[in-house]
Amino acid sequence: MGNQKGKIIILSGPSGVGKGSVNRELEKDKSLHLKYSVSMTTRASRPGEVEGVNYFFVDRDTFEDAIQHGELIEYAEFIGNYYGTPRNFINEEVAKGKNVILEIEIKGATQVLQREDPESLVSIFLMPPSLAKLEERLRKRGTEGDDVIKQRLDKALIEIPLKHRYKYIIENDSVENAVAKIKDVLLKEGTLDISSSESYYEKTRAKVEAIILDRYKFIINN
């Protein structure tokens, strides 16, 4: 990307919509210049987790100091532990020309959308094809009981109407289709080495404009 700065890519959506699966596929394409954000947390590290790779592990006082000094672009507390995204890490990677992916829940995404420069963001809401399909995906995980699944579905009913806060809404009917659409969004947004005019969106718009001009040029000119 030369000297071009990257952007912050917000990829959000209800739990179980497939954010992780989509991100794993996106990560395979090195032409996207992606860098995944590393969160800061107060929870203890688990076996196999690496400092600075999986998380930045800090104590509660350090995290709360970071909140007070505006060093996090978003944060939340969950089951007694803080989780947040360090601003310096994001800024350094963006300055290098990386497109930094934030795979975050709706609450965190809302904070980023409210606090950061819109020109530095590409916000994408990943939609399930239906609530029935979302429930099916949650059950396929096999990691949670009926009560937790119900809580996640109830939360999804609250979160899905917030999709219009995002610039792009992409349905994850299949990982392949969702990944293709996200790649086109990144191309359209000028975050890649290829001209944005090569995106499917821009090519389609040019075709539609040409059809309108051809069929209605008399009305336009008169």
C-alpha cells in the first residue's frame, strides 16, 4: 500500500453470526493488508495464550488507568473482567498501512462509531439469514445450554435493529459469499492496492448510469 494509511475495519454482529469463520477466511488473503487487533484484558491468561498475540494481559489498576487517559477506543466489563482495544496498537498498525480488523460485539462497535473519525472507519454489520439459522449455528457449537442460547437470541433481537448504524450490512448466508462481499467493500473503500473503480459496486453503478443515460437522455437533455 506504499505510504497509504490503512483503516479500522469494524466487523460486528450478533453472537453466532459467524464473525470468526469469516475472519479466518479473510486472513488467508494477504492482498487485503489485514491486521487483527489485540485486546487488553484483566482476566488471567489461559494455557497456550501468548502476551501480545492473544491479549495484552494487565491488572485492574492498569486497565482503569488506560480508561481514564483515553487509551482505549472501546471497552466493556464482562463477568468481572475488563476487555478493551488499545488505541496505540491500532494507530501504529494503521500508520503502517494495515487495515485493522476489530471483531467486536455491538456495544464495543457503538463506542468506536461514536468516538472515532468516520473517515478512518469501515463499519460492517454481519447479518444472519434468519433467527432460525442463527439458533441453529449457536446449537451446533455444542458449548452452551438452552438458557444461554435463549439469552443470546434475545440479545440478537435487540442488536439486529441497530444494523443501520453501520455503513454496510452483509448477510452471512455462507462464509464464501460473505467474504466475497467484504472484499468488494474493502476495494470500494480504497483500502487496497487496486483502484476502487474495479469493485463490483462501482462497475454495477457505471452500468446502471449508462443504461439510464441511454434510455432517458432525451428527457435529461430537454
